[in-house]
Amino acid sequence: MPLGRGVFRKKLVLVDHRRETHAIAFQLIAPDQMPFSAQHNPGSLDDRGRQLYLKLDPGVWLVLRPYQQVQAGTAHISAAEWADLFVVAPVTANLLGKVAAGISDDALTTTLCAYSGPVMLAPAMNSNMYLNPVTKKNLAFLRSIGYTIIDPEEGEMACHTVGIGRMAEPEAIFSRIAAFLSEKKTPKRKSRAKPPAETDTAFALAGRKVIVTAGPCREKLDPVRYISNYSSGRMGYALAAAARGAGADVTLISGPTELAPPDNVAFIAVESTSDMLEAVMAHIDSADALLMAAAPADYAPLNVAAEKIKKHDSALHLELAPTADILKQVAKRKHPGLAVVGFALETENLIENATRKLKDKTLDMIVANSAAQSGSGPGALSNQATIISDSGQITELPLMPKRELADKIITLLAEKIRQPQIK
């Protein structure tokens, strides 16, 4: 990312919590500040073997040098006074709980407690631990007092499970650091200001019943073939986890995926669009919200072959019929107080097509994203979305992990539910 001159000469303490508490002094400098020897030998130590120079791009160099090991005495105070930014990565559930409770029983937590400037934490833990309501409460509290949380990603973890909780990639963490230092002068603060309310989703849906649909639907062509789409189900599963983390009673209705359902969520597996319609309609009357993140089939074979269709030299002509429109059926049964969120994946005219769907299907909110956006959409771990409300409010969000996007959608949904009456 482009870095302005304001980012140079910033200092921070980086701590790898998996090891002993050794801090690293981190500075970004301009090429004209580089020693002559380092300019011609990037990636090497300086003459005294104490500083490492790394070239990030033609205009920015990174300087790393060992900071003192934080020990007893007052070293933690000097470390806390020295840095412009304090970054801890990875952050375990145990450390997160200590920081939230103000416990200072080792070098790291003591230094962090003494530090009055901006803090970034990068959580990394098993999915069940990350989705635990206590963990979510600790994260929400730390956000509320000004900590920046670099949300974890989905992927394989040290315990060999796959899910949300894997620490954000180092490149993503560095990008957040560079962006922060570029935009802020990072003055020391006696107290951390509360960020926008959108960052706090803990218990926002407590006592509410939420239905989430996810994944693709399959329409049988013959005993061994079907028509489907590229949906992975990740967005819907992330929404189910986020809603559960916000205190909701969640029912996840999912087409075939390779994902494990989030813990403490009622799970209903379906295959076809008609199966999904039946499951949704069976639960809609008692629900407070429906998030229709699934990708039902728009068409299904008019006739399903009883035996496998054999290959021939001539063209095969399939006759397809429209499937039932789940959201239109929901609109007919929608009761006062039910908030319905739709999703629109488009290849063109994103806002126009999404707005039309919002109105035609009597939605309260729609999440629109482009299939042409790199790193976004079906199969991707991230998504870039535009959220449109029935009131006309448009919220444009940058590319971010689907779990992070899910939290933002749940926050907007909670605000919608708290309104006097949903149409």
C-alpha cells in the first residue's frame, strides 16, 4: 500500500506471545535515511550487527532492531512510554481474558497495562474458543475502550481443525499497522476513546430467533448428476456464528458444503431448493430475522432421468423450469417484527439490480456483492459488499474476511430489529 511521509520514524513494540516477551523496535524510514552499506545490501544486518534493514518497496524501508527484554523493575514503564503503537500477535484466549480484566501478572501484561497509547491485538485460537460467548464479550469490551482487534481468518489451525480462529496473515497485520501509522500521529492517550457502536455485537441479538440459510442447492438431473453453483456456504456459516455470538437462538439451514456447523446452532441439512423452502417456511413464523445467504437454484430440470444419461455424439437438450422463489414465498408469510435480509451476487449493475430485488421481495436489507471482484464472492474467504437498507441507506464496505463482514451485517440487523416495527 502507498505510505506517506508521516509514517516514517514511527516506533512500535511487536510481541510474539508464543515466545518469551521480547519486544522488537520497528521503524519505517525513507531511502535517504538509509546507511550506505544497507542500501547496497538489503536484508542484512548493519555494520554492528544490531539492526536489520528490509526493503518493502522503492520508497519505504523497514528497520528492525532488538528492544530490551522486559523484566522486573521499571523496564515495562520505559517500554510503554517509548512506543507509538503496541501490537500483540498472536493473542490467546487466556491473554485476551487477562487484558480485558486488567490482570498484570507477567512482563507482557504489565507493560501493556502501563501503556496509554493505541493497541492492536491479533487473536488466534480454536474456533470453539473464539466463538465462546465469554471470548466475544471480552473482544467487544476491548473494542469499546479503544483497542483495535485484527480479526482472525478461516483456515487450518495448530490443532488441525479448520474454521474461524486462525491468526490473520502477517501481511494483513502489517497492512493494518502501516495504514494506522500513515493516518494517525498516534499521540499518547490517557484513556482510549470508544469506537463506533458497529464494532460491538455482543448480546445485540440476545433472546432473538434467527434463521440463516447457507450454501448451494442441488437440482437432480439423473441419479449421478445435478445442477448447482459455486457457493461454498462460508458467508452463511459466518453469519450463523456471528448471530450466535450476538446471543441469538440460531437455526442454520444449509445446502451441501464441506463446512462444519458452528457450535450451539440448530442445524438442518437440505439438498434442493424445494427442500430449503420447506425448511424455511417451517421455522419462519417464530423467527425474528431471516438471513437468506444461501444460493438456491433458479432453475431445475423439468424431468429427472430415472437412469444415468448416456453420452452421445449429438447435442443434449435440457428443459428447465423455474424453481420456487423462497424470498417471495417468505414475503407472503412475513409477520410484523420479522426482519428479512437478502443477498445479491451480480455481474453487472450491482446497485440497480440489488435495489430492485430489495423492493420486489419486500426485504428490510440486502447485501450486494460483485462476482467480478477479485478475492470476493463464492469460494473466497473474503468479501466486498454494499449493504442497502429499505430506508435507502447505503453502506459500502471494503474487502474483508467474511467473518468480519458477518459481524457488521449482524450489527445492522440488530439496529433494524430494535426499531419500533419491521414492516
